[in-house]
Amino acid sequence: MVALNSAQSAAEGSTLRVDGVSKAFRGADGVSTRTFALDNVSLSVAAGELISIVGPSGCGKSTLLRLIAGLDSPNSGELRVGSEVITAPNAERGLVFQDPNLFPWLTVRRNIEIGLVARGLLREKRHEVDEFMRLVGLEAFANAFPHHLSGGMAQRVALARALINHPKLLLLDEPLGALDAFTRMRMQDEVLRLWRARQTTMVLVTHDIDEAIYMSDRIVIMSPRPGRIERVIVVELDRPRHRNSPEFLNLRGEILELLHFAGAATA
């Protein structure tokens, strides 16, 4: 596995600030009606922190991630990574989706290289491709094609492809949602290992409350549309975390209550 020195690790992550951000979309008539996805959202994330965003479907979680990625613009408010205002996509902000979105005609190596090729950096940083394949445990599959890979392996390729650009911020939009339960838990540990190794700031959107508790420093709970931040919970459990501990289960119940998904018996 690749080991980074402390100076490299400290430089990897960056702060994120979301200040009073609102986002509305045009209605079906395209003129008079607007639907607000986000309403006056403010959030600060420390460099190297891993936070999760949870909330009901349609509350604007993925919209917020797209704004942070620079794929869309807010109607009001401002977003910053470090001191820079976000106005467009940037390689320093990586984005990993639920679908790995690998190019089926390219090998694992070529899929990981693609970002370096697009930026004209492959010749300079070709040696890093092998390092990142080792980092995600895929060096033996360098010449394999995506159809040869399991779901978990394909997602590791997507993570390596994002991380090879040395993003200051990694955005994860339900990246493990399509995996079976056992693979998902293994991949949660994989993401945590990569996070510890690189100290990249990470923002994870998930519907899985257990996943949010297991992985995060803080959990941001959003309200139904229009999305607002209803509460931010600091996860004070020691790592590695145990999913069946009383503290873990108590926090899970608290979050479910906040999301109004708790069963009648709990209520």
C-alpha cells in the first residue's frame, strides 16, 4: 500500500464553506413556476473531515453535491473550497457516483489514467498510476476490462480515478448504494482506509444511516424539500466503530426519529 508522509497528508484536504445557498429549478412551463430544491443552506467542513449528508429522497442532497462540484450554480449564496469561490468544475474537487461510470473499452489502468490524459499530465505522473492501483488493491487487474470486475472492484477503480488527481475535496454521491450488503461494508472500510491515508476532505451523500454513523465525523440531517439543514450531529464514537454497540444503536435510533422513520414500537 502507498504511504504518504505527514506533510503530504496535511496538504491533501481543504476546507469547504457553503454560505446561504439556495437553488430553484424551473417548473414544467419553464417560466412562472419555480421549485426550490435548497433553501438558505449554510455549512462548514474542516480540512480532512469526513461528513455525511442524509435526508429523505428529494431533499436536495445530490443538488448540493452538484453545486459543490461546480456542475451547477446557486440562485443565491456562495460556495468556497479554501479561499476560492466555486464557479465551475475543477480537478481539485473529485466526484464519485453510485455507478462507477467506467469506460468499458478501456482497461483498469487506462480508466485510472483518463483524468491525467485529459489534463495533459500522463507523461509527468505516469508512475502514480501504479501507486494508486496498489492503493486500492487492483495492481493484479491492471489489464482487466470493466466487465471482468465485481461491483466493489469497479467502484475501487472509480475511487482511484478520482484520487489520482489529488483532490482537496472528494464528493461521494451514494457510491456504495448498488453493492450487496457484505461488499458494501468492506467498501466502507476501504473508503475509510483511503481517507486516513490521504486526509482528503470527504462529503458523502447516503440513505444508509448505519453507513453514515460508521464512517462520519459529523452527520448533516436535511429536511424534506426545500432542503434545509435541520441538525448536525457530531459522531463521538471511537474508531474503529462497532455496529452493534449500545452507543451506535442509540445514535441510530435518534437519527431515525429525527427523520420520522422510526417504527411505532420505538415511538
